[in-house]
Amino acid sequence: MKQLKLIDKVIFVVNSLVATMLLLSYVLPYIEPKKFPLLSVLSLAVPLLITLNLLFMIYWLLQVKKKMFLSLSVLFIGFIFLSPLYKFSSSNHIDDSENLTVMSYNVRLFNLFEWIEDKNVKQKITDFIKERQPDILSMQDYRPDEAFHLDGYYKYEELSGVKIKNGQAIFSKYPIINGGSVHFPNTSNNAIYADILRNKDTIRVYNLHLQSLRIDPNDVKLDIKTSENLFKRVSKTFSLQQSQAELFLAHKAKCKYKMIVCGDFNNTAYSYVYQEIKGDLQDAFAEGGNGFGRTFKFKYFPVRIDFILVDQSFDVNAFKTFDIQLSDHYPIVAKLKLH
């Protein structure tokens, strides 16, 4: 019995540390990475911290001990203030004729460097998009290719690179009457936009690709040296993301059209850049999603770094993440209705 009590004490100490870290992470969306870059790295661990606190709560619940209220209280606070890690949806049948279907997809250069051992990735991505028939399609890590062709779409793209032209693209079934780029200095990442004319409405669609972490989270071997280097690298990236978000927000502030913001933020919904970019926009997953909504292939816990955000002119009728293994990202689709 004494040994069991000692084990419980150790578990509760660990529980307290994890609960404290999660509580601390709640203020991260309001702390600038430029001022506290190392602290901002904690935002990546929020899904893991939520999961661990759930496990601790269940452990104490099964033992009928009041210690369960520690994690329960922290999780309850997060439920009120944080974007949901898991979303329950009770969507009814939706009349697609009334919806604007928007897809965002980081296609990872159509598997140019054969990260996936499948020579038909490009064709499978093309077939998937043609099957889903989105009205608007935002693509990150896109490269032009004759084999990737969509009939019946207008297109705006911004590319960089010498040997391999790549960048971002916006495809639309409705006419694109204007387009441009929000230039991010000293990087191949950027934001583009297209003004789309749908009936009598002009809709501004932004496609963001914020600074990449440039790491493979599924193949990171951590020791003291690599952990230190990784923290420095990620914290520097988050500072760059903040600068990029500020450039985007300055551009966005001048727009008077109805607005949709898509993209790969390379950061989670618990981060400063997400909070700043979202502002008073609606997160389509939070409004109409279901499940964990993971958008990035990470084997340890669900990670959501791709987003579709819309202004108050839209109702979000549905949101879905498609579990297809054709990139390190999963395509996301939102069905929107203009008021």
C-alpha cells in the first residue's frame, strides 16, 4: 500500500506539471513570439498536453480521487477559451446548390521528390479534386505541370524558384477579376489573393503559406543538442511567422470585400499567429467540423495547421478533412453560404 501511495504521489507531481504547462499555454495566443520566442514553441504541444490531462483525469476518476479536479479544471478553462481539439458535429443534409465549396490543400509539389512511394500521386490528386469539384481551390506548395489540368476553372498563381518553379495558386469556377501577392521578404513563402465575382458579389480569397518549420516531425531524434537546436529553429520560425502575419493583416485591413482566408499556417490554432490572423473571422472547422480535424501527417497526436477562415458574411454549413495519403497534408473542404 505504501508503494502504491508513493506511485500516486509521483503521478500527481507529473500531473501537476502537465496541468501547469497547459494552463500556461492558454496565454500563448496573446504573447508575441518576437518577445518570447522560446515560450511560443509550447503552442505546438497543446494537443499533447490536452491528451495527457485527459488521461490523468480518467486515471484519478477510476480511483475515485479528488485529484481528478486538477486536470478537469484546467481542461474546462481551455474548453471555454481555446479552439476545440475535437469537434462534435450534428450537421444535417445540406443542399449543395446553395453552397460555395472551398478547398485548401498543400500538395507538396505533387510528390516531386518521391517522398511517397507512389508514382501516381499527381494523377490521384488531380482525380480527387475533379471528383470533389470545389468552387474555389487554394493550393500551397504548388507547381505548374501539364499533367495537372482542371477544366472549367480560372486561375491565379504566384511562383518563385529557378530550376523548380513553385508557389501558390487559386483556382475558381467563377471569374477572377483581380489578383496579387503579399510579398514576404527573404523567403519563398508568401500570401496571394484573388478577387472572385460570384453573381453580384465580389469575394476576396487569400491563400497564405507562412514560414515552414523545415523539419520532419515524424523523424526527429531528440537528444540534448538536437533539442536545443530544434527549439532555437522553431522559435526563430515563429518570429518570422509573426512578421509575415503582420504584413498580411496590413493588406487585409484595406480590403472591403467579403473574405475567405485559406492556407497552411505552419502553426496550430493555439498560436499567436493563428489568433492574430483569425481576429473576428470564423474558423470553418470550429463552426462545422467533426472529429480532430487533423490536417498534417504526424503519428503521435492530431495536428491542425491548415485552415479555412471566413468573415461574418458567410454561414459555415459543413467542414471536412479528407484522410487521403497523397501529401504530408490532408485536403480540407468547407461549404459556405452567403447571407
